[in-house]
Amino acid sequence: MKIDNALLQKLENLSSLKISNEKREDVIKQLSEIVEFVENLGEMDLDNEETTFTTIAGGTPLREDIPNVNPNIIQTILANAPLSENSFFVVPKIIE
Amino acid sequence: MITLKEALKLPKEEISNLRADLKRVIQEKKNIGAYVEQLTCKPISEYGEGIPVAIKDNIQVTGWEVTSGSNILQGYIAPYNATVIDNILKNGLAPFGRTNMDEFAMGSSTESSFYGKTLNPHNLKCVPGGSSGGSAAAVAGGMAIAALGSDTGGSIRQPAAFCGCVGMKPTYGKVSRYGLGAYSSSLDQIGPITQNVEDAAILYDIIAGHECRDSTSANIVHVKVGESLNPDRKMTIAVIENYLEDASLEVKAKMIDAIKVLEKEGHKIIYRNFINSKYDIATYYVIATAEASANLSRYDGVRYGNRAPSDNLKEMFRKSRSDGFGEEVKRRILLGTFVLSSGYYDAYYIKAQKARHFIKAQYEEIFKEAELIFMPVTPTTAFEFGSKSDPLEMYLSDIYTISLNLAGLPGISVPIGKDSKGLPIGGQLISKAYAEQDLFDGAMSLERALR
């Protein structure tokens, strides 16, 4: 299927990305080409295959819910964050 | 260059001489750009004092900038060690230098790195492969004893083949991904890039094992393969015949020579076929981009890396991501968002999941008759910079490496010769899941016979 400008806009919104005006045509063309290529999966006979795939035999393991905090990690992350104050990340005002 | 096996026998003072020598060589060969530090003109990153091992820029080392070759992670400092880093430290090795890579490991040429190009030491006009191109170029260029890379669709094996090194991707779950920058979590694996098969086995033994902080790490005791390497074992090896036909004439010719050599070594060769590799590519680009779109949603400018200035939160997310990610990363996020979005999910994502079962079953069928599978690593030798400008064309250069990640199997790329221009050619051996002993035994037999 062809990706058009409206669909690209929807995808940009969903992924918090903005494709610049001068790149849009190229991106639409490239995405359409790739999507058309992956549609070759339609040629495979997959009716009897399972719909979920797991890489872990026996499922995801469970563990005890024990608090485990390494203060050095917190400190390093906060110290190098774009903006932080009193152990919080600071972001632009959300509520007026 | 001294091998890893030899380096492990060195006394402490000789290791420190070795580190000093390496620093000098890295400085001299700056034009290769294998290390991020060579491209940014900074001193080589160090941690500890052991035998130096080069580390791909997506593996966490405490206190290092670890940026996955991206602008969006500029300013990020890793707060802990990846499990593989703790494991190498425990064994007398130490992380030494960040190797260049395609941004977020998305690429086959290392051209999409924020830091610039890595050159192929065999021909400076050619790419080193990718995404672990820096790790392969560092080993091939005599700038590293050994390196760690990561492999999501061939990112260890393909650059190893292009640069003439040995590159190994372990069974999914054998090496913990704890501390690896995530691209596609169900496909990513860390593995060694080395000068020879034995070194690969040694480094693999060091990094393998269960990690309780990684829910996808296989909870089985690691049996060391390096101590019982046996190149004299005779095995049944299945050659994928239709893959030979798809390769360039020179790659095909060297593969046929290698098959003859394996036969002479006493292995039984059988010929089998795989479905057209276009289905593997299609399955991979649906699953990998879907997982990438979810994994990369964490880069929003709030907690780490680059933030674009804005008064509005949503605008800040959008600007940070649009300015921070390169073109290929954006393309894959958009594609992944598409295949997961409502209305398209069944037609693309679910279909690809089913295809993944099909691809895995195809391998299982062949492993009923053979211990190993043998096929090319790449259809051609290293290509020139800028020669693949179309993204789809670049994706199609991964036809032989991708299906193994989809099936979760281990594989190794071994140099089998050079083309008429002197560029290395790699042959790929694949074994059953967790059968790394078979894999290394076969690889060693091939390597020994070709010497």
C-alpha cells in the first residue's frame, strides 16, 4: 500500500516525530517502497502458524518483589539529566 | 597483533605496556575512525587496567559516554556496567575504547553514525560493514586484540566478513543483554569480534551466562566451549544451495572452495534449500522496526541525553526526537509505528510473527539431518561509501544474516579468502540453539583447513 501525507502525519503524531517539509516527499516514497516490499509476506502460506512468538522457553520468569536501589545510579542520571532539581526531572510547565 | 589467548598469559606490567602501545597505534591510525575517540579527537575511554577489549558504543561502561552512535544521547553518562562488562573485568580483561557504529545499530555500513565514517582497513574507499563496523575495523586494523559487538540482523557477522575477522552471534539468551542499548529486544545479542576462532570461543565463554536482572537471559549453567575445542570432530554440514546461487561470482567461488575443504576434512556435506530470502528481510523489517519504535520511545529529552529547548512539553518531545535522531532511525520508528498501528497490526505485525515461526521451523527441519549449516555471510564483498543510497537496497544486503536472529540461533563468520580486489570474504556456520560447541568445533576445523 502507498503511504500518503495524511498517514505520515498520523505516524508522526504517534511517534512524536516531525519530518521536515523538504524531506517529506522522499520519506513518503521510501516508506511506501518498504511497505510494498514487506507485503510479500502475503505470498506465504501462514494459516497454520501461531500468532505469537516467544524467545524464552517456559515464559518470563517471576521473582520476589524486593526493593533494590543503587543510589549511585540515581545520582549519575540526575547529575547528567538535561534539567533536574531536588531529585526531580524538570520539564516545561504542563498545567497553566 | 598479539592474540587474546596469548594476552591472557601476560604478566601485569606487560599488559600496561600493551595498553600504551595500543594507544599509540590508535593515534597513528586515526584516519580509520574505528573508535569514536578517533573521530572526536578525545583520549581513549578506559576502565580498569586489564587486557584491553574494544567496546561497541551501545554497551554500558560505568562513567563512559555511551551513545549508540546518536546525537540524541550526547551528554549521557552510563551509570552502571553491562553484565558483559562485569564478566570481562572478572576475567582480567578491561573495556578500552568505544567503537563506532550505525546509529542505534540500524545499518549495514556504519555510515549512519553521528560521529562520521569508519573506513575499511583493507580498502579505505569501502565500508567496514555494520552496525558493529568500528569493532570489526579496530580488530582488522591492528588497533584491538578483540572487541565486543551486538548483532540484531547480522551486525557482528557482516562487518567481521567485510573486514576479514571472526565474528560470532550467540544463541539468543546465552549472553545477557543487561546494559545493552536496546534496538530490537527479541533479536539483539552481544558477541565477540576477534582475530581467530579460538579467541572468539575464549571471549564468548567469558561473557556468556545467566543474569537474573535480564528476564530474557537463559537460566542454564554455561558449559565452557573454549576448553574442549575439537577441530577433529566430523560432522554433517548442510549447505544452502539456493543461497550460493544468489551470491556474487567471487563469493560463490570461495564458498565452493571452502565446501571442498570441509569435505576433505572429513565432514559430510549435504545440500538443502531455504525459502527465498526476501521473506526473511520482510519479516525482519516488520519485527525489528516494531520493537524499535517501542524501545526508542524512551528518548524524549526528559531524563538523559539531548533536549531541544521549548516551552511546551509535547513540542519538546517532538523537537528533541526530530533533532536528535538521524534519518534511518526516524524511518524505522515510523515504519514500526505503522506496522503496530490500529488497522494494520494484523496485516503486518501478526503476519510477521507467523512468518518467524515458519523460518524457525525451516532451520529445525535441516537440523534433523545436520549438526551445522554453511552459507555465505554476505552476497558481495565490502561496497564503496555512498554506493547504496536507497534504504531498501541497503536492507537487501543482509539476506544471509537476518533469518538466524529471527530463529534465535548462534552463528559465526569465518574468513574464507579474498576477492580479486583483495577484499575479505566470509563463510557462515550456524548450529542448533545452545550448541555453541558444535559451532566452534566446526569453525575451527574450517579455519585450520584453510590456513
